[in-house]
Amino acid sequence: MKKDDFSFLSGEYLPAVVAIHNSCEKRAIIIKTFLSLICLTCIAIVARSQDRSDQDIILTNVREIPLPPDSVHLLATYPINYQTQTIAYFNLNYHSGRQLYAPSIITGRYGKGKILVVGSDRYLKEPLIQNENVRQLWKNIIGWSLNNNKQIGIEGSEFDRIASIAKDMDVKATIFDQHRFNNLPVIFITREPLDSMYIQRLANFVYDGGTLVYVSSLWNLFEESKYATDTTRMNEVLTKAGLYHKAHHIFVKSASDTMFTSSIPKYFTVDSIISNIENFRYKELFYQKDEALVPLNILKLILSAGPKNSKALNDLYRITDDPLNKYSDTASLKKPLDATNWPNLLKYLVRLQRDNEASIMKHTYRATTNSDFPGIVPDNALRVTRPVKIKYSNAWSGLREPPITAKRRYSTGLYVAPGDLVKIVLKNKNDTARNIAAQIGAHEDDVSGAGGYSRNPQNLTKIFAMDQDTITIYSLYGGLLYFNIPVADAGNIFEATVINAIEAPYFQLGKTSRSDWIQHIRNRPAPWAELCSDKLILTVPSDSIRALNDPEKLMRFWDEVMDANADLAVISRKRVHPERIIVDNDIRWGYMFTLPSRIMIPNDESVGQLLNESYMKKSGSWGLLHEIGHRHQFYGLDFVELTEVSVNLYTLYTYNKVIKKGIYQSREDNTRESVERSIKEYIKNPDYDKWKTNPFLMLHTLYYPVIDTFGWQAIQKLNASLRKIYNIEYKNLKPYLKKKENDDRRNRYFVLFSKALGKNLGSYFDKLKIPISDEAKMEVKDLPVWMPDWFK
């Protein structure tokens, strides 16, 4: 047979009609025609094979993909451009029973190459790597990535099991050099990249046609940083392929033990999100099923993290182009921004982004949102040069402290106006080695996850390392000036000169006279003010203190509150550093929240209560006193269920000792009759699962009968016992580094509580259905049994 008879293999087309002169020629034509049909069929099959989706290839013969045993370790990767494919996904389980999904295995394209992300490195280890479906998954990933090649590059021993699987496929796995990839067609990596040149080589590798398989180890980094680092530098590569990896994990262990692979949610496709914004169909598609959080997060990532030349970003810019001014773009207390109005929201977020970009190009740029928050400074406000001298102590306060790697902020009474260039000159040049930083602004919480904004939702602070004896600082937002000193710093004094700052309203108990305050200080032009004592600092809008006539009287009241809390927590009334309360328009968690570094409260009637000594002495504020109580709890000793319960012992104690109200007068619904009714109703059908989810029921049943019978002395004795243990186990450490299992903590708490009262509380705890071990009960068996009268 002539070579030309197989020309169809090179794609040549045989004519359908051929003149036939004899039977031999006819037979030849028949054969050629038959082979041509076979060829066309083969070409069609190959074409269909090439058209197969990534998911179809990667999930071939994979019946299910099990979740890691510690399922929270599975992290999300979001699509932020077109041409991504979700292979598998999982339920974030953000709230119990809520279906909120995120991609866990996903692919994207960049240039001639492709990237696949697997959301957990647990799939490289036992027990998952022994699962037949997981092994099949890896076989498919290797096959998908190779494109007829027979060699893959692996980062190191983490991929030994993958190398073994590849060997069974007659594929060679070699450890690659980060400086050269030796023409490898595929690279498997899992480690956090640190070198910028390596990251760029990875991006170039994919763009030129390589396949990159990234198996996330971000959970390890997330955990090591105590949940502060929730992104990876791998995103510098992934975003080019329309992917963004983040430490969004399963919040509550999933009811399902496998990933999902069918019925891919519409919001995993960027086109289905963007194409339904202008017509407002996104509300029907995403809000009716309470799923909007994920697609909205994807839109924000496109704006904040996506490549500047991406089609998705340009499409969003087109949508937010608003020449007719159909959409509002303000976020303030007077006119909050509704985050469910996506065109409006996107216009505002684009505005913020352009502000940030302008500030990078020009340090004197002022954000266009400042008039709403944090506020503006008059152009004619006097700029001053002031020496700053900070005396401090890093001795342990006896309370839960920030981690040893953190810094504590110290006030200066100065304000940096937006767009101003402020110079700081160190008095001692050796201080450049102390890791001290200058911070502009008090509002560091990113509240962009809220359903609406009453301010620019970004972190509005800016931090500068004091690593030179003279530095220049600036901020497009402006803010109060602080110096952040490491909690591990061995010194006790810091001095510098600040040039070109604004003076802020700044009251210091024992230093600022009332006349100076009224005549000068309270009218200073900075939009934020601070009222300080050695025990507490209040950071408030300046408008709220312009008419405050007696800050000394106010701060002495708050010192009494802090002393009452110190007494019950069994620490010295003389504090080594003050606590902080900061007002914010938007609160990141709940109505108010407390961290070791600060208490955050909303800019509403709470501010009026905070600054009104007469009101507080007459009525108190459960919310404010509750948050201060949180700073004094025995974290790590109280069993978990007491977190929102034992805090209210401090609230009640303050009401009693400072506001002069008894435990039945602190709240309208806390009368003696209502508490007794609550107790009797519960003990009719006691249920620990029900009990532990109701903080006031717990307070009424566990603590009110004790205080009613034995007085506050019983709680003081209990806390004295807890203090001895706390001072040994938790000094200078974050409590969760050493805390015991919750059952052990509950048993120990029971024993200490019994001994503080000199009573056997076994029957009491049994009545409440609080589980206590027999061993713990044996420790107090010789004490007289006690049961409150209400329980009999």
C-alpha cells in the first residue's frame, strides 16, 4: 500500500466521489473511504476527550472524596476570574444548619498553563492517602496534569506517597530545584513560598505552559500565627489564574464526611455572579437561600486581590461607572450603606480602592471618605512640634494578655491629619533596635463582612517601623498617633519628638486641670479624643466631649469600676498598664466585644452612657460593665460553658459595690421572683444541653443561690483559689496555650467551688445536670452536702 493511502492520518480529506474504472480501484476506494470514516471518528473522539471538563477527568472512578478527620483543616479557594472550574466543594457550616459552600478543589488557567489547588495537605498523609478514592483522585490529577508526559517535579518528601502513585503509572517523580525547573512539565508544591524570585519563576512556569499543583499547607501557618495569617503568598501566583486561597474553613464539624462534587453552586462561576448584578437578579439567586456571603466575598476579592488587567475586574469597573449617579456611595451613621445593594456597594468599594491606589502614588493624598469617618481636620489647624515621653511597664497584669510577640499601644495626645507628612525623631538612636512602631489611627478592625457599613469598612490604621532615628509617617485617613512597644520589651521609657502633628483633646487624670480642659483642650480640632487614667483609657469622637465639663469626676468613677473588678479578680488595684475602650461606628463581632488589647463599643447611646457619670451611678450599663468583666475572667480555668456567665459576676459585683444595687436590682428582669421562677421552671426538666446555651439561666441557677445564701465572700474565696492556680499556670502566656480539657476544667472548678463554700456541691451540680466525674466528687465527700432552698 502506498504511503499516500494513509494521508488521512495527517488530516487530508478524501473526495466523496471518485471515478471507478475497475473492481480493483473500487475495492481500493471502499477501503480508503472506510478508513477515512474511522479517522474522522477518531478525530471526533480525541476532540471530545479534549473538551472533557477538568472535573470529569479528575473525578473519573472517584466515588467520593472524604473530608480530613479534623475537617476544619480543609480550606477554601475562590474563583476571581472567568475560566475556573470547581472540582469539589464543602459546606463552611458558618452557622449550624446553614448551607454555605466554598470550593475545596479548583482549577484555573494562566497563559498556556494551568493550576490546580487542593485545600488541605492532609490528602498527602495518612489516613487519607490510604483511601482508595483519594489514591484514585491523585492518579487522575497526575494524568490530568501530564498531557502525555512521563515526569513530574515534587517539592520534597511531603510528596513521597504521590511519587509512589506516579511510579505505578510509569511516571517518574523527581525533587526539583527552586532555581531551575529543568523543563519539567508539572510541579507539585505545598510549602509556603518565601522568596519573591521563586514566586515569579512559578508564575512564569505556568504562563509558559507548565502545570502547577498546589496542595495547601496554609492551615499550619494559620494555626502557628494564632489565626492572624489567613492568606498565603502563593496567591501571588494563583490570582493570575483567577484563584484566591484563604483560610476559610469548616467552622463547625460538618455533618457530612465527604466533599460535594455534583450540583455545583452558581456562585462558583464568576460569570453567573457578575452577569446578575445590574439586573438585581443576584437577590433572587443568592439571598433567598441565604448564600450571598460567598459570592459577595468573591466580588470583593476580584476588586482587592485580582489582577488589574483581569476581565472580571474590568467588568466590575464598567458596572460601577455611574455617570447618572443612580447609586449612593457614602457610608456613615446618618446614611449607612446597605451591603445588599451590590451596585451601590461595588461603587463604594471601587472608590476605596482608588483612594488606596492614589495614596501609594502620592503620600499627601486624602481619602474621599474622611468626612464620614474618621473625620476631617481643618486646613488651618495649628501644626505643632512636641516631645513625647512614655513611661511604661511590661510586668504581667494578672489578666489575659496579648501574645508575647505583640505590641501594646501607648497614647501621645497627638493626631496626624490626613495627607500630612509628620516627622518623628528618636531621642536615643539605639531605640531603632527595639522593634517599636508608630501607629496612625485607632480603628484597626476590618468590618467589610458586615451587612451594612456606617464607615469605611477597612482597617484604617497605618503602622511604621521605628527602625531609623528619623522617619516620616503619613495616612490618607489620619488618626490618633500611638507608639507601639513590644510586650517583651525590657525597658520602661521611650522618648521622641513629633513634628507637624495636631493636638487632640486629651485628658489625663491627675495631670490635666479642669480649667485647661474647658478653656482649651476639649476644643482642639482633631476629630478623636482620649480620656485617660492609670486604669482605663476612653477613645471617643471629639464631638462627644466638647460639652463635657468634668472629666475628672467621670474618670474617677471609671477608676472605681476598675477597682471593683480588680478586687473580684484578686489583682492589685494599681494596674501596670491601663485597659482601653474604643468607640467605633461598626463593630466587628456582636454588639460589643473584648480582646486582651481593647474593648470595642458602638457609636450609639453607649457613648452617652460611657461619658455620663451621673447616669452610670444611677442606672449603670450592663453592656459596658459586662465587657470590662470579660477582661478579668479566668480564661482557661473557667470551663468553656462559663465564658458568657462568670463574666457577669463582675458585672453584678460592680453594680453592687459601685452603683449600690443588689443582685436583684441590676436588670429589670432579674427580680428575686423572676430568678426563683426561672430556677423552678428549669429543675422541672433539667437538661445540660439546654442549660449551657442560656447564659442567664446559668447565672440564675448556678450563682444567684450561692450569692443569695453566702454573700459575695463565697465568690471571692472561689476566685482567690482560681487566682493561685492562674498565677502559676498562665503568667505571661495566652491561656489557651496551656488550658486543660474542658471536662478536667469543669471537674476542677467544681472542687474549688465546693471548697470555697465549705460545702459538698455534688447534689447541687447533679440537680442542674452539670456533668462531674466521680473522682472530683470524692475530693469533697467529707464536706457537708448543700442544696439551695429553691431547689428543694
